[in-house]
Amino acid sequence: MVKANKLTQLQATKLKEPGLHGDGAGLWLKVTEGGSMSWILRYAFNGRERWTGLGPYPDVSLAEARDKAATWRREVRQGIDPMQVKQQAAAVVRAEQAKTVTFDTCAERYIESHRSGWKSAKHAEQWTSTLQAYASPVLGKMDVALIETAHIMRVLDPVWHTKAETASRLRGRVEAILDWATVHRYRTGDNPARWKGHLDVPGERMKAGREHRVPLSNAAVELLEQLKAVKLADTETVFPSVRDHKPLSDMTLTAVLRRMQRSDITVHGFRSSFRDWAAEATDYPQEMAEMALAHIVGNKVEAAYRRGDMLEKRRAMMQAWAEHSL
């Protein structure tokens, strides 16, 4: 019987001489002239000698190399050529990789297929530059079939608050490319970059019947960052229920107040407190505080002319409110 396990961990660590150093039972530690080391296994299958690598040392430890060698020898005894199995598995991986089409590839093909129909070469250049600047750093190397809403938001969020028009064009271009990818069967399902009924905040959910944007204070952003570590993976809700992963109900905060034995205050009272603070302790305009609470400001004539929502000014107000509340 061939003696195995000749090497010790200390011997393997100290080997410097180039060549093959045997551990027994066909397992060798190869040392090159440059000093790199790797495991080699020699075995015979159907009377034919074969050599295969089991990985570099010390990434693959002595114990791991022996386990791998034992597994290969067991397969040989069962009439299986482990090298052939390894080659077949690698071929499957290569075939799957060949099927993978990245977002950047789809973007290039989309632009090329539409270039002749666009009015000028500048239009194609704008598409290319916008996508390369904002979409490619996040989506570029991704399999287009795996792109989801969360990835789209990673692209759009940094742009939306500073370059709204650019963000709108960017979203439309990403949507068009993903639609193209679906038509060409590179992906299936809904388009995660679709705006209507997907990325927009439906006005019908608000009392005023319109979108309500909320600027976040530094404390709110810090809280959201902390939530990433404990957030449930199967929901996009910011504050999900532990039981069914749906958004928390208004009764959840009421229950918190009850546990605190604070029957003297209500959840809605937090909104009232903010409004009183803004009016009595600050110089912020009345309409700005009303906007922060998603209240309709002014009459119909004034509303028709007031198109903005004072977002940046409200951002400073919410930061002041956060500092006052801490």
C-alpha cells in the first residue's frame, strides 16, 4: 500500500526547493523557480495516467488538498473520470456566460439600431454620454436579465435631486434599453425603469391628490443607513412589519405610546408639535410649514401659479426641526 500523508504543515510551509514534493497516494506539492506553490494530483483512469491541479498553496491548505485528492480517487474507483466531470462543468459555465448580455452591450446595440433614425449624430452622442456617466457605473457590467428596481434607484437617486431634467431623460433611456432587451429575449418581466404606476408616487395616496416629496434631515438619513443592516431582504418597505413584511400601520405608533404610558399625547400630535414650533419658534413662512405637512397652500388661483414645492428651502427647515427635537 502506498504511504500517504508524508508531509506535515510545517514542512509544507518551509519548502523552497523547486520541484515536486510528494505527500503520498498521488498528491504532490509543486514548487516553481519563482517560489509559487500549488497542489498536483496524479491518478490513472482506464490505464491512462492523468495529472490535475487542485489549487494554489497556501490558499488550499494541506488538509483541503488531501480531502480533494480523496474525493477524486473515490470517483475513479466508482468508474468516474473526475477530470472529465471538471471539464464538462467548466463548459457549462462558459455556455452560461456566453448567454449573458450586459446592460452596456444592450445600450450599444440599441443606440446602433436607432442611430440612422435619429435626426443628428449629436443625439446618439448624448445618449451615449448620459448612459456612460450615470448608468454604466451601476448597471454596465450587470446581466441585463438581473436588473431590478433597486438598481434603477441607485442610478437615479444621486441625479434626481440636483439635475431633475437629466434624471428624467436618463430614466427614459434606461427604460427604452430594457424594453429592447425584453423584445430580444435577454430579459423577462416588467420594466423596472417604467415611470407610470411604478417609479412615480401616486397622487391618489395623498390627501391633496398630488405627489409629496419629503426632504430628509441628517438624522433621518443616518437612521436609514443604520436600517440597511437589519432591513428584511424580501421587501422594499422602509419600515416593514415583522409579521407580514407590509408597511407599519398607524396603530403601530399608537401602541408604542400606550406601552410608554403616554395617554396624554397622540400620534397626530407630532405633526401639531412641528406646526407650532415652525410658527412660534422660527421665521419660516407659513406656506412652507404647510407644504411640509402636505397641506394645500392658498386658493385655486394661487395653486395654479405655484408649481414648485420649495423642496430645498424645506430641507433646511427639516434639518432645524431635527436639531430642535434631538
